[in-house]
Amino acid sequence: MKTDKSKGFAWIVLITVMINLIGCGPKRESYSVESQGNIQSWQDIQAHANKASLTTFMTGVLTVPTSGMLNRSDPKTDIFTEDSIDVEVYAHWIRHSEKGDFLIDTGLDHRFGESARGSQKGFVAPFIIEGGMQEIGQDILSQLEENQVNVKGVFLTHVHSDHSAGIPALPEGTPIMLGKGASLHQYPFALYNDHFDNVETLYELDFSQAVDIQPLGKMLDLFGDGSVWAISTPGHTEGHVSYLVNSFEGWVLLTGDASHTRWGFENGVIPGWSEDDSEAEKSLRGLIQFSQQNPDIRVVFGHER
């Protein structure tokens, strides 16, 4: 009995230490958004929107479980017979005429060209990232330098490692924005990375200040001119954010991992890796309905375009 109690106490100590380690991280402040104006509908947004250039960088390919990309409890997914799937990993570059250069997600840094899991560590990592490939020059820093991009800030869809792995390649002090309450998913020994080690402050997008535009829901005008909008799409993770950009080639909806793939989007199947299935389904329904109402808008999915 004494031995059992000792073991129990040891587990309590270990769990407490892990929780404390997880709690350590950058401080958080609210991201200051421009005045949202008198926007009440999608038509209002279209009528007053400025434009920004949008370029997508493909920073590598990862092999991941199909069950992570698609909720295999949905019988429609029975057509997928392979346990693994190769997916592209993106960073989206926005160039705004007044605000400068911003990224939506950061893709992968050069370490994913050196090993399949790059900067992702921990005994769970091989079950999340089964393999990968990155060609020379595909890493985010190489593409930023080639295109002479001076990053003023990063808007994250969420903080899974394939979306944040490029942060260490950016100049220290680059502002990082993310959804309010988003977890950094740092689990000592199990699954962790160094993506936020040199980040002092994270700036949270607070959708309590947002306009409500159906069927998308809560939206923030990030630059105050209608060119780039953040959309609250929780479910895959808490605080997940999708984005809508009025590019010079037309409007583009960046779903982030609210929908990993085109097939998932077209068939209404949420990601298998979802923290809240109900919220994920609600968010995906809103994006699908918006796309159906506006078929001229290009949709770029979390890992497919």
C-alpha cells in the first residue's frame, strides 16, 4: 500500500511539473484592430473593400494519418483505403500597400529538409508526422528572401506545428497574432517544439469586437480597409481562425484547418483532429454555405489548393 501511495504521489508531482511547464510561455495581449465601421452584410464588405496582393508559398510536404485529416467516423470516408496521406504545408504572404508584408501561417523552416519531423519533438511526434519531404529552397526563409519579403507580422490560423514551424526563421520580435485562447500545444516529453521560445508577447484576436456576417459569423477587419478579414472558426482547435482576403485576382477564402482538404470541404467532413466536433461542424457549415453562395470566391484549404 505504501508503495502504491508513493507511486501515486510521484505521478501527481510529474503531472504538476508538466502542467507548470505547459503554462510557461509568452505573455498575451489583445491585438488592436482598426475601427470596424458600419458593416452589416457581405454586400457592405464588398462595397468598401480595398485590395492586397496574396501569394501562397508551399514549404514542404508531410505524411500524416488520414484519420487526422478526415473524421473517419463519417461513413463517406470509407472510400479512403490508405492509412496515410501526403499533404502540402503553406504560408500565405499578404502585401498591403500601407501596412506592408504579413504572413498567414509560417509553413516549415529549413529543419524539415534535414529530417522528416524537423523541429517537432517528443515520443508522440512520429504518430503525428510520419514522414516528409522539403526540396532545397522551399523552406520559408528561402522563399521570403527570394521574394524580398519584409515580414511585419504573422496571423496564425492556429498553433499546430505545421503552421508555426517557420516562426524561428523570422526576425526576433516579429509580432505574432492568433485567436483568443489558442493553445500552443506544448506537452513536455510527449509533443513539443521551440517555435515560441523567443517570442515574448502573443497578440490575441478578440472576436468580441467583431461584426457578425452570416453565414460566416464573427469577423474582424484586420487593417480597417476591408482587404483582410479574420473569421472565428473554432473546433479544430480552440481559437482557430480562417481568413478572407480581397486579392487583386479576386476574393480568396483561406480555411486553415477548419477544412484540411478539398474533399473534406466538398463532402462536409470535419478534420479527424478536432478538439470540439460540434464546433468544428458549425464552423465548416458556415464556410461551405458562404462558398456555395459565392462560387466566384477561390477557396484554399489548410493543406490543398
